[in-house]
Amino acid sequence: MGKLKMTTTRNYILTILTFLCSLTLFAENKLAIIKDPDGFTYVRNGQGKGFKVIDTLFTDDFFYFQPVDSSDWVKVTAWKGRQLAGFVHISRVQEVEKLDLKKQKELITKTLDKHRILAYAFQNAWKSKDSLAYRTTVRELEFHSDTKYDPILVILPKYFCSTSDTNVLQLFFSTMWADKGSANEMPSFSIGDCFICNPDLVIEQLAKIKRSEQKKSIFDHIEWGLVNHFGVEEGSKSDNKEFSKLKTRLDSERKKASP
């Protein structure tokens, strides 16, 4: 990531990116949760109740779905420590982006809060050199990143750009800082998209951060997000006027913030 220093031994980004790349093979994939009064729904290996149940999705599980032509069943993909693929009846699927903004905020806030707590637990275990706690916390953090944090980061920019919710933005800042040793690039992509749609508000909220290291880290995340969004080679110039404008603004604000 260039200026970001990735110092921990976690290498789960390869697994995450492999999973996410497999999802992008299907342009219509959408993030969803289940809607079922029982709090769970079965995943089957075919389109119909007569097909074998291969797994279960619960209320708190995120998954992706893809409609199937002329069918009331949809293809679903989820990560549960392994990749799950099967079919669920469309009546049990609630697309996250079609939730009202209040419910989207609840999901985003809950996910960021949990990830921040897990990230600090991991950092504390690493600093204390407690090998048992380290192994436990890293597994928990990896799993949460795979199943909750990364999926919600796809939704977060759209929510922020629609609402200008500074509370969620500040929570995102603090979560990125807690997880600062991660090699995961998803937070960079997400904050980069937030900056693209509302650079003034992002800069305004960044100014409220007191710790210079934290502020610098977020500037670096934003830069990497911009580079990725516009497909610019790192460290090179671009003819894209929007990229150049945003990058110039970012560099100017970074210079002002330097101690």
C-alpha cells in the first residue's frame, strides 16, 4: 500500500480477495440478509424444497445473491470459514441496500463496533506476547473481516454519500485505526469512495482527529482508495481531471495536517 506500513503477520487478505473476486464473476450479486420469522433459512443444492439442505443461513449472516431466470429461487454465496454456494427462496432474501437508512445504519454501526473491539483485542494480545490469546483473537478478527466487515464496507460509501452521516464516518475512522496493522485494502477502497463523493465533509471530520499518526494513516488510506478507483498506477500522474483535482486537494490537506 505504499505509505501504509503493514506490520503484523496476518495474511488473510489473499483469502478475502479470492472470495471477493469469485463474487464479481456475477454482475448481479447483491449483499443480503435473510428475512424469516424463524431467524434462519435453509440453503439447498437445487431450486426447490425437494433438494438437499446443505447449510443454514441465520439472521446475522451476510450473503450474496444472484437471481435465476424464471425462478423464485436465487443463487446464494456466503463465506462461513469456507465458501458456501446454493439456493434460497427469494421470499427469504432481504437486499441490504433496499433496507431503510435507519436499518442500514444499525447494520453498519454494529459491524464497525464489533470489528473495532476485535481489532483492539488482537493488538493487545500481540503486544502482550500472549500466544494463546494471539491465536484466538486473530482467528476471530479474520472471520469477522471475511464475513461481516468487508461486506459492509461495500455498502458504507453509498450510505454515507446518501446521508452525510458524520457519526458513521467517525466510527469508520476509529475502526480503521484500531485495525491499522491489517493488510486488508477494503477500508481504503471504501474511504476513498466516501472522499470522492464528499471530500469537504471527509476533510472536515478528519480535522477533528487529534492524533497525527491516525490522521496520516487515514490520508494514506484515502490516497490508495483514489488510486484504485481511478485505475492509476501508484506514484504516477493521471490525465483524469477528477483524480487530479481530488489528489491535489488531498495532498494540500495532508500538508496542512503535518506537524
